[in-house]
Amino acid sequence: MDILFQKASHFLGEKIYLWKKWGNLWYIGASHGAYMMKSYPSDKDLDWLHSLSTQVINNQFTNVCSFRVKNGVPFFEHQGHWFMVMPYIPGRQMTYQKITDAQQAAVSLAQFHQAAQRIKGGKEITGIPLYEKWMQRVKNFERSLEKIGLNYPKSPLELWMIQNGARILKEAYHALEELPMSLLKELTFKDAAKSAVAHRDVASHNFLKTAEGEVYIIDLDTAGIDLQLGDLVQLINRVMVEQNWNDYFLADIVNRYQDYIPLEERELVLLSFLLRFPSDIMREINGVLFKKKGYRQNRVFHFIKRYEGQWNKRKEVIRSYLKLFPVLHYSSYVNIYDKA
């Protein structure tokens, strides 16, 4: 047996009879059950991942990945890499093309957010992480556009960037300029004061659905103390692209989330501003142009062409956002696109 799996067997205290590599994951068949093993380049924050998972489970949200522990340590080392082992969850990755999956993801996210409060051990925030991430995303997008402009575009994606990149940048900058920063800061630090944790990567593949209909949230690698509303914004953006920005589904996702976590009026107002930022298209393009793992040019180009076809519909839905939620009375916010 490979030395890695000898160590894994010793860590589990079980005999391993099967292993299969899936990217940076291994499926392990052992004498007492099946597991997934994941490698990390350092042991930084691995204690935090285990602590977060344990606290969320103790707070009555059990549909989250848990980690095996040996002698109080939730990982082991092999050749300069660190490995965590979690029970295998049999199920399929959800897809936001299926509205029932999207609806169940909204419910599971809200339940996770309920349990992910008063969490100990999280890294304190000093700034506004969501805003800082978006600013970096804009700068990277701008760098990509400048680099392409200095060279002859070689791919359909690069040609599309030459033709449309400036429009995306303009929209991004307008969205950031119009953000009510005092409100964003207030709500971010309100969540920080509650030690509330945001998942920060609510892609559909991070929700697993079992044959019995149970939904699990996995991959807590990016989770941390932050504005939980940012997760809802990300979920809505991902769902709405798949649902062609149908305004019914925007209201439906928000309402299902609110069945568990009612949003204050000012949170709904902030949500409307955050939705305007073209985060998804910039993330996908930056992923390809900066050669990030998991971003394939053909898939991303297909995504941005679909996103482009929904551009006007997206603006229309966000512009009419207040009509979907009659509780809001900030009429001056209705025209947030008029300055763009």
C-alpha cells in the first residue's frame, strides 16, 4: 500500500481496501465505511475548519461536512501536504438549472446561517471583506483588459473582452460608487459582532442532495466571519443566470431564505445594491485569464454569451426590485440604474 494510505489507515484506525483520486480529493473505502480525503498545501486554518464544522453541528445544523480526528488533531501530514478526512456523503451535486434544487439550496443556506452564529475561533475582520474582494476583482479584470489590449486577441473570449470589457467595467464601477457604504459597513460589523460566519462559495456543486432528499452544504474552506447577506447575493446571482433572470425566482429565493432568517428593511435595500455588481461574469473571466484551476475557456465563454443575452433583463429585474418587496419605501433607490 502507498505510504500515504498507510498513514490514512493509521489515522482512521481502519483498514483501507479501496482509494480513487478525484482532483485534490480521494475516495476511500475502509473497513468501517467510506470517506473523502482532501489535501491542503499547509496546515493553516485546518483547526478552524474542524472547529467551525463542529460548532455548526452542535448548533443543530447537522447537514454539513464533519472531520475525523485522531488524538485531538483533525489532520495528518504527508510529504509537506496536510490531509483531512471526512465521512463520504452519498449524493449528487445540485444544479441551479433545476429550480427545486435552487429553492432547497436557499433553505439550507438559511439554516446554515442560523447555526453559524456565535462561532468561536473565527478570524476577526477589520475592513469590509465583500467590498475588498470586489475591488480586487475589478482591478484584476482591468489588468486583464489592458493586457489583451496590448496584444492581438487570440481567442473568442479575448475578442469578446475587447468588444465588451469596458462596458462591464463601467457597470462594476457604477455599482461600487452607488453602494451605500455606511449601510454595508454597519451590517457587516453587525454580523461580525455576532461572530456570524458566511460560507462565501455557494456554487451549486457545494450542495449535495442525497437519495432521501437531504441537502448537505460542503467545502467550508473559504468560510469565515463576514456579512452573511453576501452569501444570499451570490446564491441569487448564480440561480438567476440559470433561470434567465425571471423575477419570480428572485422573490421566491429571498422569501424561502426569509422563512428562516427574516431580513430587515435595510438588508433588503442593501441586497438590491449588491445585486447590481457584475460579480459572476468578472469572476469567470478572471479565472480563465489568470489561469485559475477549474476555469475552462470554452465553458466560460458559453457562460458569458448567455450572461450577455440576459444583460438587459437582469437590469430590468434589479430596477424593479422594490416592486417585488412592498415593505421597502426607499423610492429614490428605484432608479439606481439611471446614472449608469
